[in-house]
Amino acid sequence: MATRNIVLTDHQEHLVGTLVKVGRYQNASEVLREGLRLVEEKELQHQQKLMALREAVAEGLQDAEEGRTISLGVGEEITNYLSSRASELTRKD
């Protein structure tokens, strides 16, 4: 395994020390590896959400290009439409 020197804030050092002291982790390296695993997991989730958003935008643009659009007025009509769509999507889940 690679060895790195890192600088922790006082708060971070205290947290690492506490987690080791109470037996949650065997040593500081375990704490930091767990933290990095969580960062990696969060980054993967972020990338998946970003990919889903890009796909949704592409689908919406394709719909618009092919004329699959609706015309809405203003104000309450838009609010009602969005509320209705949100209810439909919630029921699908």
C-alpha cells in the first residue's frame, strides 16, 4: 500500500482519535480508508445522477425536435400541469 502524509484539522484529528479509541476502527488508516470509500461511493452516485440528467435532457430535446410538446398558458395552468406530472411520477415509484 502507498504511504501518504496528510494534514488534518484539530477537529478531524479528534474525530479519528475518538473512533479508534472507542474501538470502531483499529487505527487511523482504517478510518481514512472508510472515509475515502464513502467519498468514492458519493462520487459514483453523483456521476450516475449526472448521467441520468443528461439522458433526460437528450430525451426532452429529441421530443421537442419531433414535435412531442405541449403548450401551456401562464401561472396556474403551469402549476397545475407540474403538480399533475409530479403525482403521476410519484405513483410510478
